Amino acid sequence: MAPMGNPSLHQAQQHYDAAFHLLTVTYPSVQDPKLLLAVIHNLAKALEAAVDVLLGKQGDNPVKAAAQATPFDEKMRLFRATYVPGHFSPGHVY
């Protein structure tokens, strides 16, 4: 796949693609449960990179700066505070 404009978005897509390949191609052939941990790891990395993309779209705002070097739980708190009230049902975002 061709690189996208945003490096975090490209990274999210790469992690997702890796997880998809491991789950649908590699795991059925090898059937090693350790591969499932790699799938979960790649999905977590994809989610984190996707949240970085969404928080980065906030422009010159403290949310963007804070998202660059914070732990994932803090990024999710910022995501919930920024996007959930106007765009998502609170029950859909944990």
C-alpha cells in the first residue's frame, strides 16, 4: 500500500495490516497461540496510532501537544473529552 500523508495514519494502517495478515494467513497455517499475542499487540499499536491522528487534527491546541508524549490511557482520556460529546455515544467509547 502507498504511504499516506500522515505518518501516524500510515503507521496505524501498517499495524492493522500486520494483525490482519497474522490472523488470517499465518495463524491458520501455524496455529501457534503466541501469534494471537502478536495480533493483539499490532491491533493495540494501530489503535494508538489512530488516536494520535485524531488528536493531531486539533490544530494548535494543547491537546495536540499533549498527545505527542503521553501514555495511551491519557490519550484516550483526551480523545473522550475531545470527540465523544459531539460525535459518539458515550457507551461506545470506553
